[in-house]
Amino acid sequence: MNTYYAANLLIFAGVDIIACLALNLQFGVSGIVNFSFIVFQAAGAYTAAILSMPPDTAPDYTFQIYFGGYQLPFPIPWIGGAVAGGLLALPIGLVVLRRLRADYQAIALLVTSIIANTVINNARPWLNGAAGVALVPQPLQEQLNADTHTYQYLYIGLTAICVAIVWFIAARIVNSPYGRSLRAMRENEVAATALGKNPTALKMTIFIVGGAIAGLSGAILVGFLTVWAPSTWLYPETIILFAAVIVGGRGNNVGAILGALLVPVGFEEVTRLLGGLNIGPPQLIPALEWVCIGLFILGFLWFRPRGVAPEPRHVFPGAPIREDTRWVEGTPAS
């Protein structure tokens, strides 16, 4: 396997794992159908770009227009990307999550994604419009040659560290009393409210945490690609991440990782190889990719709705356990 291709695959896998862990916290554990998830990843990418780039008046950058350009050293752009994703989640969450029903929340978040992409696409003075930003400096490129295998291994290592940090945070949340409250809200919001939980506060906090993690994934991605444009964060990209969480196992961090490896990395890479067959018109293969992804989701929803690695059941000592449709106190039915 080509070393450059393998490095690309590993870095994209790391970014997708981080994004799927974030979406799993929001959708899998909490039940928030966040169809605007890609917006928070884009916010992190744009923020990391303008924090690391020089002003648009600098030599080699005058062909594009953008605000900011602070030329800050690594890891400040990545940290800034995570902060931007969390800060953006605050106003969106306050508008969408407070008074709308769950199905209306999903619609409102989808519309938010479309509006955000359309605005950035047409407001060129902000972030260079449809052309996007280019020549984004890579982390530590002044200390190391970014074209070497050594730098690729370094970037893989930095991405792996971020994956480990996000995994640790996600695991602590899922296995904490707060995580149990989120699952209770997901299963029955009215019952959770009757038990003294505040669904709005629970949704807002996990929405912000998920937004920050999404922003981090965007910052890592833009540092590797060195370009970012509205065409890279269309709302269908969110559907791919939802497919990964559903296929891997909703509500399970291990399932989110498996889903990221199976769908955005494995499945997309396999379907991309079909482009070399020269079948039909140029747009046939990309269209078939989406058809296959849609069929993939439907197949899992029909035949294995809990995914490859289903969410583990949380049973506490003395609690009733359901076994073969019968309830027995403390021990499984014989």
C-alpha cells in the first residue's frame, strides 16, 4: 500500500472517529437528531484556518479574502477550533432545543445547516465565499518539512492523541450519572422530568460538548487538507456520519468507532474504487455511492437496528431484569 495513501486513510479515520464519537453523544446517548452537525465541524475548520493563516494582505495570500489571519502557533488553532464549535452550539441550542419537539428540532437543525452553508457560500468578504480558504499552514510546518514521511507519522500521532482524549471524555460521560440522565431523557423525556431532571439543560450541555468535539475534528482536518470550502461541508456529509453511528451501534462508543471505520472510511473507499471502471456518465459512480449508503442504512435499520455493536444494557444489583419476556427480581428467569 502506498505510504501517502495509508497516511491519508489513517488521518481521515481519526477525524471520522472523533466526529462519530461526538455525534454518538448527541444522537446515540441523548437522542438529539443533530442534522446540522457538519456546521460545527466547519466552524472548527474555519476558525483553525484563520488563527493559523497570516492576514489576507500577506504575500501569496492576496488572491483570497477573509477576516482575521492571526498566524498563531500550534496547538492554539486546534484549541480555537474546538472552542468555536462549542460557542456556536450555544446560540443554536438556545433557539432549537428549548421549546421545539424532537422532530421539529431535527427539521430546524437541518434548515440551520442549509442556511449556514448558503450564507458562507455567498458572503465572500467573510471567508472567501464559494472558493473557500487555501494555503492553510500545517501544524509545526516551520519546524519540520511537511512533505516527508516523518511529518505524516507525526500528524498521525497528533490525531491519535486527540482520538484518545475524545474517547476518554466520551467514556467518562457515558459511564457517569450524567450519562445515565441523558439515556433516561432519550428513552422518556416526560419520565425524566418527573424524576427531577431538566431535559433542556441536559440537551444544552451535551450539545455544546458535541459541538466542541466536532470543532476539533474540523481543525484537525483543515490542518491536513490545507484548504476548506463550503463544498466540503454540505448537509449530506452529516448523513454519512449518522449512517456510521447507526451501523456501528447507537449509544455505544465502541460502536461509533466501528461505524466510523466501516462507513466513512471503509465503505466510501470501496465505492470510490468503482470510479476506475469507467461505467456510464461521470456522475454515475458518485450517485451510486449515495444510493449504496442509503441502502446500507435501510438494511441495518431493518435487519439489525441496534447496529454491529449494540449499546450495552445497564443492569444494577437488585433491579428487575427482563429475560424471555418475564421479569424476575435481581436474577434472570430460569
